Amino acid sequence: MTNHWVDIKNADVILIMGGNAAEAHPCGFKWVTEAKAHNKARLIVVDPRFTRSASVADLYVPIRTGTDIVFLGGVIRYLLANDKIQHEYVRNYTDFSFIVREDFSFERGLFSGYDAEKRTYDKASWDYEKGEDGFVKTDPTLGHPRCVYNLLKQHYARYTPEMVERVCGTPRDKFQAVCDLLASTAVPTRAMTILYALGWTQHSIGSQIIRTGAMVQLLLGNIGVAGGGMNALRGHSNIQGLTDLGLMSNLLPGYMTLPTEQEQDYDQYIEARASKPLRPNQLSYWQNYGKFHVSLMKAWWGDAATAENRWAFDYLPKLDKPYDLLQVVELMNQDKMTGYIAQGFNPLAAAPNKAKVMRGLSRLKFLVVMDPLATETSEFWRHAGEYNDVDPAQIQTEVFRLPTTCFAEEDGSLVNSGRWLQWHWKGAEPPGLARTDIEIMSGLFLRLRELYRKDGGKFPDPIVKLSWPYARPDSPTPEEIAKEYSGRALTDLADPKDPAKILHRAGEQLSGFAELRDDGSTLSGCWIFCGAWTQAGNQMARRDNADPTGIGQTLNWAWAWPANRRVLYNRASCDTAGKPFNPARKLIGWNGKSWGGADVPDFKIDEDPGQGMGPFIMLPEGVARFFARANMAEGPFPEHYEPFETPLGYNLMNGKRPEAVSNPAARVFPGDWANFGKADAFPHVATTYRLTEHFHYWTKHARINAVLQPEQFVEIGEALAKEIGIVAGDRVKVSSKRGYIKAVALVTKRIKPLQIDGRTVHTVGVPIHWGFTGLARPGFLANTLTPFVADGNSQTPEFKSFLVKVEKA
């Protein structure tokens, strides 16, 4: 979230698209109802199904799953064509005036530099023109044909209301109503928030869908303001923590990245990430990358990380490829991975194409599962009738199940969608032999380290020299770890402005990431969390909900990263002189000497606005990007590509160009091309989703939840049910190219057929919560049906749009 849960109440318009907040986030949805009740906010829901969110919406609009870029691209076209944009905002705070390189081009679905054989782009042309001084060339008049503003208009000229209707199935009058409501926030006194979830993320073009939504918000001036923002609704709290702490295969904590195989030189590694400003007087805060990196290395390797060994740079793996979940399963199937640890994770249920995952798990030598409950992964080898039709005698994998505590049985911090780190306290003792994840991982590490010390091995240094400075090495406390990821001084730290003044003595907790150094004198396990536990104590444990401004800025409740800031990019809530665009919802402002207000300024506190520094201080341009340069796999502007299993078989947006039907840069392994289904055999579109009555795969173990939703079902529209001759309560078989499930048919009015380019397309809804463990009646894993393909940026699987055939069981 750029904003936070409470801030939703400040919105004048709320767009829920790619999510179902009332169903999947019922507690957070209270802030939507607050906005409607007290702020007269209008709620728009765009979804293939008429959901619980849609039931309380002012406007519900149907859409074919996987076509969100067409819909949002149509909105962009409408806003530009009808001059419904926040001019002061886009001229000063975006790259509208930047001139793009002459060799950049786009033609019928493909950008310049595409290599069809490798399915990747040479992105050299995806950049701005630069002068001899290294700064970007601009045209403030916006008259240059290659300035971003004109390229943007040109790119989305094809995204007409007629095309939205043909591709998305959205009636033109409803699309027009959405455009009008969104456009009403293109004035400083009104704001819109966008709430999205996995309905946008889990596509082969998911990252670009989210970018398109962000571009709509930038045109309207809705980023950085109260009641605005791009707000990702996390499915559970530590999905946010997963990315914050760098648990994706290519990340380090704090959204830093691991070196690649080509990056063997430490200085070049840092230089490539410490972006220099592209315009005069821009902050480009990633220039401090070296400080964050060295402080992390000191947290991990302590005294062993020195300037002489390049701060233990050689201890870091150098990636030859992303080692995400899909790659791991591929390696299992190639017999190139012999063991796997599933910690708090159920990959048999959560990864696409259950059959491929099952084959991979079955080829391992060992599998370790750390979880409070028995999961499908921990029992993948068990025959469970048709629900898991395997022969245990044919599976040689040795499975070790290590029972862990759950969150209510331990102390520690949770970080929510709004980036709030909130300390929680143990509510109960764990049962039986369950241990905390910290204890289990510590035990594994200490034993592995001892084996390396005793027997040696290839390059043992990263293991034997790892810093482990805890009072009880076999059981570090959450408090010790929290202090470590927040950060402390390793030597006396002098004030850079006054060397005679000591900011912190050695061993003291730091106040924030601005105090981090690249000379080995500071330690921080996650730079964005620096300041969560200061010398004054545990900031995450604060529980003061005072809100002096009345707009939900409770700065003394818990602690938000970064720097306890609640709304990211809040400098953009003010004009170039530092005056708030909307004084009634003031976040910050310039008082003539410094920035202050209801939030922690996302800006240099003493930066005079007359100096021209842009509000997007992490970017070298200082402004937000419509043109993504070389950052995205598919192109600098979002472009619609069909799901890999498309009911059309062609892409209307690029004149049906064969090589650009689906995302030309998506993640597909060679052996999986044959596993995509076609519409002639699988004529119905399916999508997965969650229910309020169940939490992921856990609550089928709880009796009350098993009673509330006891049996697996699929949701089928009345028209499709009539066409295939079924009624509510019948058992149906839903098949894809990868397998089938059987479930009860829930025949409903909530899913209507859509007219897509002259043909009728039916959508089928598949809840994800069932499996062959737990107290609920056994069911099939929904990912039995889903294809093994992923977004080329995030490597997120395409769970939200695939082809199936529904028939009576």
C-alpha cells in the first residue's frame, strides 16, 4: 500500500478491481464503509463476478478476466482525450515532458529490441534522450513528438470504448460511467483510491496491470495524497513481510537485490544500484545503496565482513537465473534438486499445475515441512482416493515434519498491508513438541555449522563465519532479532555536521536509516525497518491511537516503514511551492523553514521547494514514470496480452499478430508449452478466488469453518448451467489440460456470460480452500487446473485466467 487501511476513509471514489475486499479483507473493508457513510464516497467494483464487494457498490461493472489493461488503458485514453487530468501534478511530478530515444518504437504488440527466439528484449532503446551533462532532455511545452506525453497518447489511442467492449465484454455505458466517476477526482479537492489484490497480481501480465492502475492515479493526481494511492490488499499479514525481508529468490532485505553471475566486481555491483540523478538537484535516494548494503552485511557476518574482503560480497550467491518457485519445481523434475524445505508454505496447493509439483516432490531425496498443521505438501505421498491418486510405494522421498508454533503462540512483529510493524504478544503456549520457527532454524543452522567446522566442504566461510551473537544461540529471542533488523551502532558515531558531537555510542540502537554508514560502523538487518526499535525502545509496541487531524494519521500507533511514514510520496500532496493541494486533508506542508504536518515528510526535511527537487525521491528523475524505461520485462508502456489460455486464440489489440497473442516475455519453461489448453477442447474461462469463511488452506482444520463451508463447490452462471444441463447441487467435473476436479455446482445469477468479439464466453469460479487434509470434506486442489506460466517480472503464476470444460460428473 502506498497509503494505509485507515486512509481509505478519506477517499471520494473507491475502485475495487483485481480484488474482493468485502470477502477477502472483511475487517479492512470497514474503512470503505466509513468513506461511503461519512464522506459520501462512490464505490466502483469491476470484476468478472458479482461479489460481496459488488453487493454494496454504487456501480458494478463486469469484465473478462485477464483484460484489465484494456479496461484501464481505455480509461487512460478517455482522461487524455477529454483533458480530465491534474495538469499541475502531471507537469511537475511525472515524466510527461521527458524525451524518449529516437530508436524506441512500438509496432503491433511488440516494442523495439525483441528477440523472438529467446523471448526477451534488448531494452537499450527503452530510455530517455540525455544531454552531454548526463541529464534527461525535456520539452516543457509537451510539443515534442517523442516526449512521454505524446507517446502515451499515441500508445493508448487504440484503447477505445468499442475495443473495451469487444475485448473485455464490458458494456460501453457502464465503462463510460466508470470513466466519468474516476475523472471527477482530477481536481485537488477530490481523491480516489484503488484497492487491488491477487486478481491483478496472478496473471502473466500482472505487474503491468498494476502499473496501468498506477498510471491512471498519476494522471488524476492521486498518488501521495490522503484518500488516494495504489493499495495492495495482502492475503495475510506477512506476505508484506516476505517482500520487505527479501524472501523472494533475487532479493535481499529492504528490496535490495542479489548480484547476478556477471556481477563479480563489488564496486560495479553497488554503482549499478546507486542511481545517479537524471535531473539537476534530485535526491535519488538509492545513492545510499552502499550504506544499506554494508550495514546488512555487518548484521549477517559481523567482524568477518570487512573492507578488505569487500564486506563479505563473495559470500553472497551470484544468480545465473531467478530461483523462484516455478524454477524450483522445474529443477525437481529435472533431478537437479535433491532436497527442499517448505517453511510455512504449502507448495502442492499453492504452485500451479499440481501434477507437475507432485512429480517434482516425488523425485526428491528428502522434504522438510515446517508448519503447525498437516498440509497437502507434508502428506503429498498419501493416497487419498481420487483427491490424491498416488501409490506411496512409488514415492521414495523421505518426509520430515517439524511442527511449529502459530502466530498466537509466540511474541514478535507482524507487518500489515499498510506497512505497519505491530508487535504482538503470545496468547497461548504451543501444544506438544511444537517449537518456534526461530528455534527450529537455529537448531538446523548450528548443526550445519558444526558439520562444516568438523568436516569442511566447498567454500565453508559463509556458513562458519555467519554472525550468531544471541544470548542463547539455540533460541534467539524475537526482541534480539528485532533490534538487529532495526539496527545499531558498532562504533561511536559522530555527527557528520559536527564531528565533535556523538550521535550514538557503540552498541546503541539507531534512530533511523539516515544514520547508516558504508564504513562498517553500523549494522541493520533490513534498512527500511531501521528505527523500529530505537534507543527509546520498541516503537512497534506503541498503542496510542490519537489522531489530531482527524484524517487517520495515528503516528504513535505501532511503527510504519519507512521512517514511520504513513503515506508514501506525500510531498506530491503539495504544489511546487509546498502548499497542500487539499488543505482539508493536509498531510504535510512547507512553513518557510521546514516540512511538517500530519505525516512524516517523504522528503528532505529542510529542502526548500524553490530548489526544484521532485517528490519521488527514490527515482533518479525525481518524478513518477509513465515510461518505465528498462525496468519491466514486456515494455515501458503496459500493453494488453491475452492469458496463455485465451478463449479467443488471438489478440485484438495488435491486429491478431501471432507472436504477440500472449505476453511475449512471460516465464514459460520449454516442456510446458504442450500443456496449454485451447478453447475448442476447453471452452469455458475459469478463475480462482477466496471465501470469507476460510483462510487459505488452514481453516479446513477448524471445525467451525468446516461447518460454515463444508464442501468444495464451483460457481457457475445460470446460462452455462442451462447449456450443459445441470442444476444447483449437481456434482460437476471441471477439466483443464492439466487435470480435473469434481465439486458441487453452485448455480448463481452472480456470473453472467460476456459477449467477446461476437462470441459468448462463460466464466467459472473456483474457490481455492479445499484439499485432502483437514476436517472439511475432502476436495480437490484447485491448482490441479492451473497452467505453469508466470509473470516475467514477479514470477507470479497465472491463477486468475485459464480454460476449462465443465460437464456433469
